[in-house]
Amino acid sequence: MKRLVNKHPLAIRWFHWLNFPLLALMIFSGTLIYWAYPAYRLGIGDFTLAKMNLDQTTWRALHVNNRLAEGMALHFFFMWLFGINGVLYVLYTLVSGEWRELVPNRHSFRDAWNVLLHDLRIRREPLPARKFNGAQQLAYTTVIFMGLGSLLTGIAIYKPVQFAWLTSLFGGYAMSRFFHFWLTVGYVVFFVVHVAQVIRAGWNNFRAMVIGVEVMHD
């Protein structure tokens, strides 16, 4: 017998689906800005594992080169929408009580470890039926703080004179840009893992974020 079980409120679904294209546009426009000064690399000391730069042939093939002004205009426009969406999401979770499901508790780290073992097929026991498991609680809460970090470091870069105290708090303009960049890399990693987990969870889980309910089989 099939039955419908409520899972995600309408507001949460709207915030989720609005955030996806906004974040994608922020990353895209940020790439157009990064082209002008691609300064970062992966490595330790003098050893470089990979440069966070592409040669001009690749930049041109991706249609990224020489679009700095366009990138800045898009970035500074959509950052307001991204920020407003994030603030409204946090306020909604606080007012509605949804934060109780999302915020990690003293069992979350242990639960997250069990989720990892389960995903690696080391732990065979089924996971407890919960709206958000420990791994999701840790990941979603971390992303919220990453969003706050992106907004603050973005402001520090955008207005380093007017908000000199904020820029200094992050260690100066260069360090603010450094943190801003690696937070963006973190979003990309989160997105890839998130999509992989959604695919792994199946259609029923994805549908719940679209229509708000899951189909349960008794």
C-alpha cells in the first residue's frame, strides 16, 4: 500500500531551487573575474601539485577571457539575490523550527561516520529513518556558514576602503580574496557530492524536494 508523507515545506523547496541557479551564476561570474588575476595553486611550499590557472587557449575556448567587466557586473548584481535568499532561508528555519532537524547535535558526528561506512558498503545495517541524517546535518550547516563567509569576504573585497575593518579581520585584501576563492571551490565540491548522493538516494528523494512529499510503501 502506498501513502504520501510530508517531508519538505514549500518555503524550503523555494529557497533550495532559487539558490541553485543563483549560486551557479555567482560561480560563473566569479570565474570571469578570476580570469583577470588567477593567482592560486595547490601545493606545499615550493612544490606545486596543480595550478589554479588555465592557459589562454583554454580560457578562450571556454569564452571566459576578456570578460572582467561583465563578470563584475553579474557578480555584484546576483550577490544581493544570493544573500537575500540565504538570509530569508535562515530566518525561516529559525521561525518555523526547521532548525531542529538541520542543526547537528551530540550524535551527529557518530551518525555521519555510520553514513560514510554505509555508503562505502562497509556497514550493512540500514540507516535509521530520519529526515536528515548526521552527515546531512553537518554538511548543510557547514554550507550555511560557508555562505556567510562568502558574503563577508565578498564585501571585504568589494569595498576594502569602506569596510577596512572587515578586510583587516580576514588578514587584508589578498587573504580575503584567498578565502573567497576557496569557499567557492568548497561549493563546487559540495555540489558534486550532493548531486551524487541525490542520484544514489533515488527518484523518491528528488521528488520530495519538488513536490514536498515522499511516497512510502507499507
